[in-house]
Amino acid sequence: MEPFKITDGDIFNVSADAMVTTIGIQCELDGHVCKELIKKLGKLKNSFKSKLKENSSTEEEKEVIKKESLNNIKDEIQKRIKEDYSLRYVKQEDITEIRTIVDGSPMLVNLKDFDKLGEFNFKYVFFVAFKRAEQGVPKSILSLACQEIIKICRKEKIKSVTLPTIGCGVLRTPISRCSSAMSEGFALSRELVKDMTDINIVCYEDIKEFVDEFKNPFKEGYKGKKTSPESRCLHIYFQTSSIPS
């Protein structure tokens, strides 16, 4: 039985080992899901909570503390993203030299240092970097990203993952292309997909027409694709793409 569950609603309410969100290739944390994640992490930060109690004299002071907390979270998340990118792809010791991330690269960040009380429904976050373009994410790049996510899941013993309809928000990717690319990526990783207990895809538009527009082509596309040799195209792509300057 295939592990796919396609629903609508709030992606943060779905339980899985890992969640997927998108970032820019210069590590911009500006995607809809990513912004909400940073906001939630900021609320969890104990120092932020304690400072609010200590400095609660004015609303203006509260806002300043809140912004400082969110900026600290952003800086730390970006640091973790670049650390994983360096270890996993480019082997660059000085992460401050990483200016640009290869289009379509997924980086994995463990939330254990941010979510000490276990309030999130996931332990890890995949931050997938995509180039901003008027026409959205190319199908080939999105397909490769999905293949790489599943490959990393196998390596890190992650058994369940929750994804949005990748690229359909700020990246402006048409839902039909997103559905086709994701189904292709998972189909080409079918042998690895079989090891997963759950692959949840959450449509951010909670209307039936949008969900159906994604779900039906996805199911047909997944059935129709044949499995390719695991990781070969991924290795070629991620090793031959330009290393960040």
C-alpha cells in the first residue's frame, strides 16, 4: 500500500517525523510555511517569554523584544541550513562563504534545540531552496528535490514526512505542474518510498477544486512512472551544479 495522504488544512497540525518548506537560494526565509514556522519558533523561545514578563511596562517594548527574538531565530535557522548544505553537498568548511544554494537542494534541520518541550508535530524540517522566477519552479528541479528528500529520509531513518504543494505559494508554480513534478519525483524513487509509513501532502487552499486539481493528476502520474536507478541523476545534478561563491 502506498503511503500517500493528500488533504487540505493546516500543515502544522499534521503529525510526521519531518515537515517540508521552501526558502530562496540565498537562504531567504520568505515562504508562507517558512514564515509561519519562524513565528511559531519565536513564540516557543524561553528567553523571549521570560523577557516579556520582565519588560512588560509598554507595548512598544514588547514589540522590540519580539522582533529581536524572531531575528535571532532566523539567524540560527539560516546557520543550521548552511551547515547541513555544507556537510551534505559542497563540503565547505567556512559556511559564511556560502552565498548561494544550488536550486532544488533540500537541507535538513533538527528542531530539538528549538522545540525543547516537543510542541511541534514534527522533529525535523526540510528547507528546500528554489530560485525565484516569474514562471515558477521548473518541473525537473521540483522532481529532483522530491527525489532528494526521499533519499535523505532513508539515510536519516525518517519514516514519515509532510509536504505542502511545493512552490504554489510565493513561487507561483501552477498546481498542475506541481502535481506532475511531485508525482514524478516520488515515482522515480518508488523503492525508497516503499520504506515510508506516511507521505502527507497538504494543499494550502482548503477548497475541494484545488485539492482535486492536485490529487487526481498526482495519483495518475505516480502510477504511470517507472522507477529509475536510485540517486544516479541526483548525484550528477548536485555534484555538477555550481558551488556557491
